[in-house]
Amino acid sequence: MSDHFFVVTGGPGAGKTSLITELARRGFHTIPESGRAVIREEMASGGDALPWADRMAYAEQMLARDRQAHQGAAGLRCPVIFDRGIPDGIGYLRLCGAPVPPAMAAAARAQRYNRRVVFAPYWAEIFAQDPERRQGPAEAEATGAALRDTYAGLGYRLVELPRASVAARADWMIAELGL
């Protein structure tokens, strides 16, 4: 387990990336979300590893990036904050009713994060769709529930991010996790 690896997870549009951007601004080492990067690259290249085209290819690309990010941060001794983690792929596939590949389940068990995972709950007031985030509010809430269950099932303890300004959320996370 990497005690200095912290995951922020939750459904789409819950303010995770804004929080992580603020933490990066404050000098913390952060790892961006792999899913958005895959979507951008696939859309630019005309590929189909997209959540609305080939869900399994999308999940496999996310897994490869998440594993690489985890391995790449292994030598760091400072706190590392991940915008989603390897278990997010499992939650995504479960939400879709798709089978979880054995390699993904094995990676989630082998490449661990700090036991405390920050969970950003659905927040209607800040939720917004965009070309990369096509889910509606109901799917965003369902995604959050699937991720909560996935992380808990893997032995993580979820701590819920308060609904507050980005700066207040960053202050809370720093205090809550002792960063």
C-alpha cells in the first residue's frame, strides 16, 4: 500500500478536478484523471475507445494509464493526489453491467492507495455536462454509488468531501488527511 497516495473519487461533475487543480496550485503533486484524457485523444483521432462507443476498450485504456500513473509515482515520497484511481474502472464497468476483466481486479488489489479515499458526492448545484461528460444527473448519482460500493468492497474507507467552495474543500482535505 502507498500511504502517501490519495484518491479523490465520485460521480462526474462533483467538483473533483476543480479541487485537485486547487491542490496543485498550492504545490501538491497531483495526477490527472485518465478517463478525460482517453476521451479527448479518442475524439481527436476518431477512435472508438469511448464510454458511448466501446466501453471495454475505454476501461482498458483507463486501466493502462492508471497503472502507469501509480507506478510512475512510486518513487515520490511526498503526498500524491490522484483524480480517480484504478478501482474507478471497476465501478464504471459494474455500473454498465459489464464484466470486470481479471487483470483489472488484480491491479486494484495489487496497486493500492491510502486507505482513506475522498469521495465527492453528487452536487446538483455544480453538476454540468460538456462534450466529454455526457452523463445526466441520474447517471452521475448512480456512478457515485457504484464507486462508493467498489472502493468500500476493496477495503477503503471513504470520507465524504463537504459541499463548499473549492478553497474550503482544499483546506478540509489538507486537514482531514494530514497533508
